[in-house]
Amino acid sequence: MSGQKSVTPSAESLAASVNAAKSRGLPPLEKWNPPFSGDIDMQIRRDGTWFYEGTPIARPGLVKLFASILWREGEDYFLVTPVEKVGITVEDAPFIAVDFEVEGQGRDQSLRFVTNVEDSAVAGADHPIRVARDDETGEPAPYILIRRNLEALIDRKSFYRMVEIGEHHEGWFGLWSGGSFFGMIPSDELPQGA
């Protein structure tokens, strides 16, 4: 035994550790390598709501704080501080893209997405858009890479707006942003008249 007092991770201890190490911008998670401290009862639901011990986290500032220390390894998600690394559950993507702005048009178009935790990213080579389709229903689920390897599910109203400005390119219906074309569906799979 190392003689160190064992502490059970909690939302409060995570927030305290992050506040103690706080700097401007996002914390340097890639420089922190704390030992795994176990899982905590924290979940991000598909609609972007964060829960702790079965209760929604109602304070937006606390959600943003936790979002700033979110880390993904493979399919697993963690909250990381200089002294703790705890596992959490994410139902789908950790963020929701709730809106976007369009600048330019056609190949010169740029789409800047904003998330539910106020991150933003311009879709392009560094922030690609992908559309997954449900194997049974074919329903699309669009995502954009926001930061590190964390994605945002693009909300329905934003996806409908994307479809409105989409165009056909090399057999795909999709859209341009940041000099890249992002195919959403093969052109020949679109319903007639679309």
C-alpha cells in the first residue's frame, strides 16, 4: 500500500481539480496522464443532457466545465484532470450541434457550427461532417468533429437546413465547407424530385 489516502471520485472532486488547474482556453488534457480512478455515475444522453447520479446537471457552467475535460479513447469516454481520470457513459455523441452559420456559397462556402456547450468549429478537413444511417430504418444521423476526437450530433433543424443548401457532386448529394465536399447520401438514393 502506498500510504496515500484513497478518494472516491465525484463530480465535486473533478470540478475542484479542474478549477485548481484552470488556464485560458481548453485544459491541456493530452499532457495530463493521471491514473484511472474508476467510473462515476455520469451520463450524457443523446439529446445532450448531462446527468449525475440520475439527476440532470442544471448548471450550464458546470456542464461546460465537465465538457472541457472530456476525453475519448476508442469508444470509451473519460473526464480527465491532472489527478483523476474517471469513466462516464455517452449514449451517442457528447455534444449537440444546435445551429450553424453559412458564409459564401458553392465550393467557397463555409459552415460554422455551434454546440450546446458553446464550442464552435468550421466544417472542413480538420472538422469533417459524416452521416451515419440506421441499418434498419435508413434514418440519417449527421455528425461533425468538434475537437480532439469528440463529435457533435447535428440537430434535426440544422440537418434540414443543410439539406436545403446541399448540391450534387460526383454521384453524391451533400455540401461544401472549408474547401471540402461532404456527401450525405448517394444521389441515386434520393427520392425523385429531390
